[in-house]
Amino acid sequence: MQFPTVAYAVFFVAAFTVNWLLRPYHLMWRATMVVFSLYFCGWVDVRFAMVAVGMAVVNAGLASAAHRAMRGHKATPASRRLVRVAVVLDLAVLALFAYHGFFVDSVSGALSGIGLSAAEPTLDLVVPVGLSFLTLYAISYVVDVGRGDVEPVAFADLLLYLTFFPHLVAGPVVRVDELVPQFQERPDPRRVPATDAFALIAVGLAKAVVIAGYLGSEVVGPVFGAPDQAGGPELAFAACAFAVQVYAGFSGLADIAVGSALLLGIEYPRAFDAPYRSLSVREFWDRWNTTVSAWMRDYVYVTLGGNRRGTPTTYRNLMATMVLGGLWYGAGWTFVAWGALHGLYLVAERAASAWAEGRRRTDGIDDIGVVRWWVTSGLRWALTFGLVTAGWVVYRADSLADAGVVLGRIVTLAPGSSGTVTALAVLVVVGALASQLVEDHHTAGVRARFSSLRPVAQAALLAGGLTLVGALGPDGAAPFAYLPF
């Protein structure tokens, strides 16, 4: 079930009504929300809900066993083994459903390259809804228990934590100690910030449906579908358009998720913080899908050793984390290459910063040409956005060869045109990028004035906005094939 659909709207109205009717009765509320969440999870296929329940059973049992094997909240060899088993099983489920085809195709391609052929086994598996996020939630829970950071929670709480429908499809990624305590609370429905929630949902719909849908169907799809016909400048614009499209799709769905949860009395962290305002690739990852980035840092980078074992190991850990992060976003060599490219960016930035710091300390020079260029905000922004956009070309391409064609034609300013660059498209892309440079305090006044309106006026404005979204958006659900599974 996708967020920007009539089916979700009807489903959410029912969940919202039952939520507030039963919230004073914790056991009944929790059981009902589990039912709603499993229904959401099994909307396409009831077996998807069975996979989620199975993961909850396995992780609950292994986390409890690991906790019992600990000594005074300290990990023991036995508890570590149990945690590793749980993580391996979680990853095995993800690999079976999401990466089976990728592995088979890769092996078949490798065999073909050396003159061998093999029949490709096919399991014809459909990826369960939200499996990528479900895996992150499950791993973070069992690892946190194994580290002694949290106590095991009741099975019903764990099942609801793993499958709670607002965060199942688009995040944000929340930890068990952030969410489960909120399940125990009894919030006053009169104090729920409904205005902020409705504004988040409306803005999210505008981004995910109108902006992402328009750019995807009118610019990105046609240009990337036939890159040989488009000129270098047109491909460069299409790459910028995809940068806006993928941000609008990701952040729009995350806004809808946060707004939906807020209407149910649950607060989530915000996952995106104007990433295209960044002046370095490291800052980009501090602003892009921040909850996923934090998860990768805490459970992959830190687990590998972080920066505690010297510079070469730090660089290796950065590369490994980004490659695994790329694979989480999608099953394909383009995603691997995208993650590796960002790993190289981060390694190069860290090396450049260390070199500049060394020159400053040894020579007492902090205003040499390279440093002067590096601290120029405009150049840093342009370089960062250019590097990130080049990465998005790899992310979007159907193959590494197609990505090479697109980037090659951009660099050589190849001639050609497919007629997709219109004044409206330019206005949408430039406006979306410019909006990221606006500081939050500049929009605070608008939000305050909206909040001060009477409920009837707020409802009228939101209804008008939703009507406009429906009129401007593409027919049917917007395509989000570039989002995680």
C-alpha cells in the first residue's frame, strides 16, 4: 500500500479513529495497532505479514537469549554469538527476497564471461513491503540488547515496533528506545499538533506526487531512457532534475510518514535537513536521510572499528559502509558503484582535510591557494552538488555502461536534443534547489500565521492544497522505483 493513494487515505482514517478510541486502553490499543500494521504489511500478499511476524519471533527469542547470557549488562562470548546469529538470519531473509535475482544474474554473467553457461534458478519471489526498513529495525533491536543499551521488550511491543505502518515503507528509522516508550503513553488528543501534521502531509504529497511525478515523467524518464539522443547540457539538466526528483520522492514520503504518526500521537525524528545546502559530501550525508545515515554509522561503521585503528583502516571502513549502504538502497551493480563512489568522495575529503591541517600545523600557513579555494562557500557548494549529482546519474542508470554514456556525453558537451528542457522544468528544478538555501527561521513566520488561523480556515487551505496536488500530479500513483524495497 503506497502513501499517496486513496486506499491509504481510507485505511488511515480508520486507523486514526480506532487509535484515539482505544488509546486509553493500552492492551487493546496495542493489539489493534498490530492488526492494522499487519494488514498494511500484507496488503499486497498476506505472506508478507507472515514474514514480518517470523522475523519478530526470531529476533525476540534471540535477543532475550542474548540478554540472559550477559553478565551484569556486559556482553559475553555466548551473547555475542546469539546476536551474530540473529543478524545473519535477518540479512539472510533480506538477501533471499531482495537480492536473489541480483546474485543469480551476477553469477550467470561471470560464468558467461569465461565461456560457461548455467541454468538460472528462479524462485519468483516478490519482495515484502518495507523489508529493507524492517531489517534495519530488527538488527538495531537485537544489537542494542546485545550491547546492553536496552532491555528486551514484550513481544507485542517488538512486533508493533517492527511493523508500525507509518514508518514501514519510507522510514524514518527509529530505535526501539525511541518508539516503544511512546506506545506506553496516553497522549491527550487535544494536544496533538495536528496543524504541523497536516502541513507535513500536504507538503509531502506536493513533493512526492507533484514535483517527483512531474520531473520523473516529463524530464528524467525521457532523457535517461534515450541518452544517445540527448545533448550533454540536456543530460546535465536531467541529472539535476533527478537529484531534485529523488529528494522530493524520499523526503516527501518521509514527511507523510512523520505527519501520519504525529496524528496518532507518535513523534518521529525528521529524516531530511536540506541536503542540497551542503558544502561537503560529509555534510550531505549528515543531512540526507539522516536516520539511515546514523544507522549505518552506529551499526556498520562503528562495528567495523570506525576511526579507532589508524587512517588506512578508517578509509577501508568508510568504503565498506558506503558500499553496504548503496546495496541497502537497491540490488544492482549501479547501487554498489554509487555507494563506492560516495565512499571515495568521503575518503578524498578526509585526506584533503588532513593534508590541509598538516600544512597549517607544520608551516603555519592557513591561507594558501587550496585552502582559500576550499573555504569559498560558493565553490564548495557547486563542487559538492556536482559530485552528488554525478553519483545520482550512476544511481538512476539502468547499467554501469549507461551511466558511463551519460557522464561521458555531459563531460564532452555532446550535441543533441530531445526537447524535454522546458521553462516550467527549469523553474521547478531551480525553485526546488533554491528553497533548500532558505533558513528555517525565514519560514517560521508563515508556519506561525497558518497555526493561528481558525480550524475551518486551516482545513479549507489544506483541502485546496490537496485538490491542487491531485490536479497537478500524474495519473495513478507516482513511480518510486528508485526507492528502497
